[in-house]
Amino acid sequence: MYEGHEGARRYFAAFAGALDDVRFELIEVHDESPEAAVGVIRLSGLGSATRIPVELTAVASFVVTDGAVARIVAHPDLDSARREIAREP
């Protein structure tokens, strides 16, 4: 799990040496509640050694607290992201 600024830094550092020119493109946003949303995201980049283009579509749930994103969780699909948000207190 990646939490806070340090978590975000560790997440992006994980790409170092494996993927260059990492890009995230928001494809869809589904507002689930005033405090939560689900996003469909395209992640792309180039293999560091091979320079082969890499592309992955991912789904993430976003929980907002006090006007800031408090948590982002990756999910295999839209339904599982929605179930995660429905369990939020």
C-alpha cells in the first residue's frame, strides 16, 4: 500500500530502470459520492532497456478527505472499485 507523499514517491520510484517516459491519462471518471470517485486510467511508457512501447489500462478508486485525495487504490475492474467505495465508512 502506498500512503501519503512518501507512498507516492515509492510508487513512482518503482518504475525506475523498468519503464521510461511514464504517462498517466485519465480516460473516464465515475463520481460515486461527494467523497469518492472511480477513474479508468491508461498508463503508458517505454521499456527502459528495449524501448518497446508499453500500455496498460487500470482502474483506481479515489477517496477524498477535507478536499484532498486521501487514498488511491488500484483495482482489476470497475465493479471491484465500486465495491471498495461502497464499504467506506
